[in-house]
Amino acid sequence: MAPFVFVIPVQDFDVELLPLAARVSGSPEFRQAVVERITREYEPFTDRVEVEIDDQTITVTAWPKEAGIDPVDVGIAQLQDGDLAGGAQTLEALVTAQPMNPAILFNLGMAKSDLNETADAIRYLARFLTVVPGHAGALTALGLAYFRSGDIGNSLEIMQKAVDADPANGYAVRNLGGVLASQGRQAEAAPHLIRAAELLPEDLRALYGAAQALQERGDDDSMTLADTYLKRIIDLDPRSDIAEEAR
């Protein structure tokens, strides 16, 4: 079965993934730790992995266990297992060879945003939207990346586009309301926050945002509904930080 091969520049390898004693690039400890980590990460998906390291590059050659396995799936699986840095690194190694692959661009953009590497996140998500225009999930993620970068103007513009693209996308609606609220625009935020709780009845953040908006209104019906949302948060996840706030 043919292997897949990709190359990572040594300078781009995330040393935070390695033990403290192995973080000096080029050292014997670094080389050994890189080989061990990559081999371990790919073991579930491959029969054999070879890792070659020189002063400039890390070359990974992997023979998949099953015919037709896609190395992109390896990177996505890493992300799903909570290894954001490792998954992002795998996908970023592949994006050079597949620069318009939507699965790579979307997942890599999301991971980069969560890693607070917002410039990279914006670049990959914007490129994804040239391949899949109007995708509400990607627009929401792009708006969030702009927000995390401090660019509120672009964040609001993109979030509104996400809601326009899919008014029933609860995450788009919730995030638009959240960005507006963060800027003190409570009256504009309230309808979005309340709508998000209707669309996402088990999402703690949506419920809490709606409860706050309803409390701001202050009338009896709004306060009663706010209490209902706060009690639901406590019932859904009584040990969460949001549940403590709800109490």
C-alpha cells in the first residue's frame, strides 16, 4: 500500500508538544522526542511510520492500515481528540500540497482560532469561503477570529453575514449577540441572544446570554423566562462555572 508523505519545517514544529528537556531544536533529545511523538500519534492509523529529521525539515512517511486512508483524516482526528496543536500542525503540513482543500482549510482555521493564532485563522477561513461561499459555520468562525484579534468592526460585519446566510444557525445568532453585548450595545444584542436560546435550548452560553438580556428588560414575563433559563443551566450542568453564575 502506497504511503503518504509530508514535510514539516523544523522551525515550525511546536516544541510545546515535547517534554521540557527536548525543546532545543536540533538537539538529540529534540529529534528523539519528535520521532516518538509522531510515531505515537500515527500508530492508530498506520502500520508503519518513518520520521527523518535534518537541520531544516521533518519528513514523515506513513503507511496506512487501510487502503484509501486520507492523511487529512489523521489531522482532523487529532483535533477531535483535543490535540489542537498537533492536529493543526498535521493539517498545516498538508495545506501546502492541497491549498484549496475545504476540509483542511475549515478545520485548520477553527483550530488556529482556538489556539489564538488569529492571523492564520483568518487567512485559512477566508480562503475556505472562496471555495464554499456563504457557509454560515465558516462565517461564524471567521467573525469570532476577528473578534479574538480585536477587530470588532470586521467581526460584526462577518457575524451579520453568517446570520443572514442561515438565520436558524444558533451559533451564528449567539455570537452576533455576544459581540454586540461586548460593545455595550445591549438593546441590539437582546433579540439575538434570546433567539439563540430558542435555537440552542441545551447550550449553556446561549441560555445564560438570553437570561442576562431578559433581566435587562426587567418586566415580569422577561424575568420569569430568565429564571427558567437559569434553572435549566443548573439542571444541564450543575458543576459548571456558568451554573455557579446562574445560581
